Amino acid sequence: MGNFREVNLKEIDPREILGPISHIYRSNVAYMAKELDAYRVGSGQFEFLLFLYHRDGISQETLAKTLKVSKATSARAIQSLETEGYVYRERDETDLRAYRVYLTEKGKEMRDIIFKKQTSFISILFSDFTFEEKEIFRLLIHKAAIKLFEPGFEPPSDKT
């Protein structure tokens, strides 16, 4: 690739990759928390709404697993969103111990607001990028992340 030298992965300091990714994520969560405070959508809760826009009616447990948060964190976020009128829960007809989470009309109306706020954040993030750099970044970050969505990807267990 042009002027880039061949780099052995063992030579790359993980902080050079994971540090910026982590900083972008934390900055996005902080930005969204500030932008959505007036709507009483708390830090990180917008991620639950974003996922429900794609899979409304998903089980609460699957939602937690997919977003890679604990069941307790998921329950708190969903309870808060439910209190604010963005979602509601119903018992799963096939598993009475489980709940499915659905968007309310108010939750559905938040979609455009959240997407506009996300677009503003991306505009800030990409403000010094060329069109080509934006596209390369998008493709590479998607390629890197897709592996983490595969079934069976879980952090290593502490159990030996």
C-alpha cells in the first residue's frame, strides 16, 4: 500500500490501535449523553434504542448479549427507557421467564433525533478527512468489527 512499510503485528503496540478506538467510543457516549440529556436518555441508553430500530421485539437477554453488557446493566437501561416511555416490555409467549423489548411511538420518534446527533458526531470526527479517507476508514473499521459479531465470539473465560 503506497508509502506504508510492512509491519509485523508483534511490533504494534496494542495501545496504538485500541487506545484511539476506546477514546472514540467514550467520546461518542459522552457526546450523546450531553446531546440527549434534554430527552432524558442517559449515557449508553441510546445504544439500546439504536439496536431496537433494527430488531424491535428482541428478548432482553439477547439484547444484553448483543450489546455485550451484563444482564444487570441491560435491565437498568431498559427500565430507565421504559420509565421515560421509550420502550415497553412484554413476557415472551414461548418462555414466560423472558421479556421482549419493544419501541413505543415515543421511542420510534427518537430515531431521527439520535441519527442526527450521531451524524453530527461523525462530522466532527471526520472534519479533517478527505472523502477517500472517510471511505477507507469506514471499510476498515467495519472489516475489523465484523469478526466480533460472529457467533461464539466471547471474551476468554476466567475459568480454567
